[in-house]
Amino acid sequence: MRPTFARLATAVAAALVACGGDGATKPRIDPVDTTATQALVSASISAPAVVNPTQATWPNATIPVTVGYSPSTLSNVQISCTVDGIPVTLCSGVTASIGKHVIKAAVTASGVTKVDSVEVVVAAPLIIGQIAMADGSSCPTGTMVFAGENKEDATQVHNDCTFSLPTKFALGDTVVFRAIDPSARMKDFFGRVPKRYFSSFNIVGIPAVWTIKGDLYGGAKITVDLEAAYAPPAGSGEVSGFYTRGRQVGKPWKYTVGSYPRAIPTLACTTALGTMSADDSASFWSFAAVIQQIVGRVVFAASSSQTACTGPIGSIELKIAGGTHAGGSFGAISGRDFSYGSVNARTGDDFHNGGTVRHEIGHVLSFGHTNSWASVMWSSSTFSLEDVAYIQLMDAVAAAERTLNTRLSLPQAHQGERVKKFGASAEEPVDVYEPVAP
């Protein structure tokens, strides 16, 4: 019996070895396919909350989307996406237009589907700003603003004179910008504006008609003709007119920074330099008082200090300098604020000549020569209707530029006028230049 049992034990051991055991105590255990027992637990989708278009994708944006699921070891997984309920081909790079969108991902595995969604805003780059009329009048409602060489993007100014213009050009470094008032109460605006203004695109609106304020010609109206104001005197060889552009010509025109870079001074020297007498000073003041009538506020303040006659900031130096003709000049700090002025008389008699004093004070206040009208800055001995109107306009624009912290005013209105008068190819849009410290 024992041999028979031994043979049986040997046969069983051999069978176990054939099945993968160790022939003694441990049978082989086949591995289990765990994927067959896993189930889809969840799906997830992620994307940036806000995406901006690019110039290449405008007016759409490509939204980077990531879809995940758990457990991540699942195989044979199908993923599909929709944007606002509309199926898309790929989830990884969804294209959507400007606005708010819901992107939804559906993940399916082994007959189980899980869904997740995310909200994404495609935000248009904006040019944001406002218009403030230089004369303080109401907003030119109905004004259209345009961006692009060919006015590709447009919007209408709101009733409160603000605007928000979605445009691909806000993605660049500059934009060609226009503002056109269909009622023509405001002069057209045409300029090339740098990126730093895009979030505060503040425009000083130039009225088409200026109503003179104050006692001198008060209530009279003139049509604002900036081409005349900027034109150099005919036949003179000069490059600037009543409104100065500096000695810069060509296309695009390069204007003095802003429209009126110098504040009207508030301090004038009345003490004698050289042989200037008290009578000379009194005569000067009698003529200078007319400027205060024109502007409608105190412009000059007398100073009895000798130091005020040495050219400090904010002063006007009155002196007898000899020579063959009287002269007036001005200076500026950083191209914007008034620094000093000078009136040079040949003799004391010049301070008694109203035409000479008014003319030289005009230069002190930064006005140049013009014969576009009968002007004290050319051939007239007194301020004309146009002189008064354009001085008041400049002063009002200066105040508005400072309030709005902008350079967008008369130069661009001048170019808008040229385009309207002479055609779209008359001028390139004028560039905006910042002050340069001396």
C-alpha cells in the first residue's frame, strides 16, 4: 500500500508544478484584470476665466481647455465638448466669440458618463474714454468714434459723453482714431494715438463755433478755422501761425506738445531794468489789462521785487534792451508749463505803444504771427475779433487738457478739419508727442 500512496503523491506534486505551484505548498494564483472592475467616478474641465482675442484670431479667441477624469487609469475613454450647447471638434483649443460662454465636457467609459462645465469670458480689448467740450457745452450726442485706418471698428458716444470701443487695434502700440459728430457742433478728430491712452482716451472737443465771453466783443461768434490759425503768414517763410507747431514740418505734422503747452503766467515784473521808468511801467500795465479782459480772469500780478526781473519761474521780464526792434519770447518746463517770458523794448517809448505791447505780450503767451485775419500778431495795433476768440479757445483748451490729463485736442481737431476740407489723403493722422525736458 505504501508504494501506491507514494506514487499518488508524486503524481499530485507533478500536477501542481504543471499548474504553476512550487510542487509542495503554494499553488499559482493568476493576476486579476483590475480595469475590468473600475468605474468612472468623475469628470473635470478647466479653462481661464477670461481670455482675450489676438489680432490673428479677432474677433474670436482660442480658449485653452483641459479635461480630466477619475480614475485616470481608465482605458477606452471617450471625451466630447460643447460650447453653449454646440458640439466642437476638439476640446483642447476651443474657439469662441466675444462674450460669456459655457464650455461643457462629457466623459464616457464602460457605459458611464460624467459631465462638468466651466464659464469663460472672451473679453474684447477696449479703448475707453470720454469727450469734454472746450467751451463747457453739453455732450455732442450721436458722435461716432472709430478705430483703424479704414474705420474698421466703431461705436457711438453715450449720453454722458463716455465711450467704450471694442477693437483689435487696442492690441497694438498705436491706433488711428476718429471722432465724428454728425451734427457738426464739434470739429472732427483725427489722430494716431499711443497705447498709454487706451484706458483713458480723453478728448477735448473743439467747438465748430466759438462764442466770445467777456466785455470785449462779448457774445460775438466766430467759426473756428484751425487751418487759418495754424497757417504761417503768407509769403513770410515762417513755419508756424497764430497757434504754434514748433519748427517741425512734414507728414505727419508734429505739433508742440498738447495744443497749448504753456499756462498763462500769473506773475509779471514791473520794476525797472535799465532805464525803465515808473511811467513806462504804468503804460505797460494799461495795455496788459486788456489781456485780462479777454481771458476773463486775472492773468498778471505785479511784483515790486527786483528778483522777479531775473527770469524766475512764472515771471515776465520787462526790460529795455536796445536793438532795432522790440521782441517777445516765452519758455517752458518739460514742454508744457509756463516757465518765463520776456518783453524787450528798444527804448522806454515802446512801453507807450499799445500795438507793440499787445503784440509782444502775445508772444509771451506763446502766440505766433498770422495774417490769416487782421491780427495784433501781424498788422493790427489792437486785438481783433478773431484774436480774442482764438486766445479764449486756447485758454479753455489748456484748462480742459489739465483737467482730463490729455494731449488729445487741437492738433487732432486740425487734422480732422483738413481731412474734411481736402480729402482723406490730405494728411496722415497727427502723432501725439509727450513733453521733453530741456
